[in-house]
Amino acid sequence: MPCLNEAQTLGTCIDKARGFLARAGVAGEVLIADNGSIDGSQAIAAQHAARVVSVAERGYGAALIGGIRAARGRFVVMGDADDSYDFTGLDSFLQRLQAGDQLVIGNRFKGGIAPGAMPPLNRYLGNPILSAIGRLFFGSWIGDFHCGLRGFERDAVLALDLKTAGMEFATEMVVKATFAGLKIGEVPTTLRPDGRDRPPHLRPWRDGWRHLRFLLMYAPAWLFLYPGLTLAGSGLLALLAVLPGPLVVGSAVFDVHTLVIAMGLVIIGSQMAIFFVLAKQFAINEQLLPASQRFRQWRRAFSLERLAIAGGLLVLLGCAGCMAAVLAWARADFGDLDYSWMMRLVVPSVTSLALGVQALLAGFLSSILDLNLRNAASLGERPEPVHGESEDGHDGDHENDSIGIGQGEHVNDQKDDERIKEKPTQRHDDEFRQRRSGLSGR
């Protein structure tokens, strides 16, 4: 349980969790990840027979990340210490985990939200919209992306290499688990008003933006590619429609001014599409996103040499058009020209010139991003499974089936120390192999 000044409700939550462990006959512990409480929460936790660990880095996600590392059981159930979740009813979570699910998430909308338990803004706007965006962007079927009550295999979630320190940690777990192909389950859970007499730590607008920002940053196709193709396609159609001459639709006349706007749409849209390629390439190289076979094939088809040739041809075409415009101006003794005709020559030429330069620069920047991978390949090292996985992609055997409830920072038992603390050289080698393999950290 992540804890920051939860003295009013912490004891109750610990007693409920311990009661579930005793009733279910599960060998486990209640772990409190204290995030700098100043209200005596640490002493209360110790009085109720919970293990307390201190997490120096502030934030909801930071406390949970530390707790996953400190937990000793095969399974971990995380939940807030404000008494809004029912720790006595974790049977469905445990059953799904024992049945093979690697991540089990509660769904408050299916289980029931008591009056006053969730602000209307979060209940009817924030959570449904953000969860819908997550399902659309990442192909996940989870109905409640932000439920704070969830259970999982400790080793499987550690392998996801979760990093976010704030409330967006919940979204990161679902997204990365989906990328990694973990077996995900969902169970109905209830939410009731918390037992505190102070405002919650959650800030709806700030934390909602952090969730949305994370979703967009991990979905470069939706952030860059699809909007870019829409803009570029619309601009190209408009450019082709107006290029031969004015387009009359009813009483409206679309002429060279429309041509200029179309040029802007084409250039902006193409730049966004290039951003998609570079952003996804960087994310794959850094193991932030998984590498798809389709993207690899696309990268091979548009190599630096081919982009250089295509970009060079577009630049030459654009320069030729601009030169033709200058010559036409010279023939008119640099005086007045047919405005409509000249714009229909200059606008496409400048568009071609801009697209050519973009293609050239994008090709070289893409190659720069791959320099480390080429250096790794020159060493002739064979890619190995990442994060301790076997060749078939499954995690190794677990020592026991105990369940740990809570979160913290430091691993106190020798086995976890050996599993988590790597020598610098070993860590460097593992990262080096991961970079070369092009796989996301799973």
C-alpha cells in the first residue's frame, strides 16, 4: 500500500488485508511503502504487524515501483491505503492469478461506485474517455485503465521496467503489459468514499493531462502519422484540384490562395509523418516500444540511399520550377506578371523543394539514430532474451506462490538482492544486447 499521511485509515486497511490472507490461507505479508509521511503512519503500520519500507522519491508511481521490488511473494496486490478499496474481497484477484493471469485489474464501473466515491468529472468524463483512448490506441480491452486495485506476477511486472513516478503509473502498467503480451484479466471491484477528512492526493486536471500525455507519447501513430496523413492528403487533393485553374463551387471560387493553404497542409502533414518514423525508430531503439515486422520492412524499403535519391529528385524538380519562374520574370523585364499563372508555377515548385529537403534530412537523421545499433552489430554479439526471459519469452520459475500486499523500495532478502542488483558491467552488456535485438523490455 503506497502511503503518504494515511494515519486515519491505514490501520483499518492493514487489518482487512491481513484478515484476507488468514481466511484465504495464503502465506503473505502486508507491505507499506511510506512516501514521507509526517503523521505517524509508520508507527501505525508497525503496530498492525505490517512491514514498512521508505521510498525517498516522491510520487504514487515511485512508491509502487519501489514496492514491487521490495515485495517477497510471487504475486503482489496493490491498493490505496485510504480505505476506498475492499481488501477483504481479493478472492477474485487471487483466483485469476492462480489460474495463469499475469495482471488482473479491477473494474470499478462493473463492480459499483458508491455515491461520493468518485468526483463526477472523473466518473463521467475523465476515466471513460482516457480508458477509451487507451483501448483505441493500444488495442487493449481493459475497461478501467485507472483502477488502483490490481494484482500481478511480481517478476512479470518488474520485467516491464516501469518508470513513471506519478499517477500515470497505472496507465503505463496497462500499456506496457499489452505491448509485452502479458495475460491480462479484469474483475469487478467496488469503490466507496475514502475514510479521510482531507482532500485526496489526486488532482483531476493535472493528473488527467499526465495520463493523456503518456498515452500520446506511447502512440506515435496517433500523435503524428494519422493526423499528418490526413493533412497531407487533404492538401494534396486541394492542390491538384486548384492547380489547373480556379475551382468554382456554387458561388465560391477557390483560386491561388487555396493553393497556398494546400501547400502548407502538404508540408505540415509530411513533416508530421516524418516525425512519426523518427519517433517510433527512437522509441524502438530505446526499448520503449515493441518493434513490428511491418515497421522493419518499411524502414528497409526507405533506406538512406533511397530517401536521398527521392529527396534529391524533388529538390531538383523544385529548383527547376523556381528557375523557370525567374526566367519568366526576366523575360518580362522583371516587371508585372500574370499573378495566377505564376503562383501555379511557384507554389508547386516550393512544395517540391521543401519535401525534398525534408526527405534528405530525415534520411540522415534516421541513420544517425541507428549508429549505436550498427556499432553493436559490428561486435558480432548474438541477441539474447531480455530481462531474464527464456528463449520462448516466458518468465523463469517462481520460488513460491505467496502473495505480497503493498509496495516499498528496497529488497531485504538475499534472493531478491541477487535478482535485482546487477553489476554495472552486466547491466551494460544486457542493455547493449537489448539495443541490438530491437525488442521492447518485457
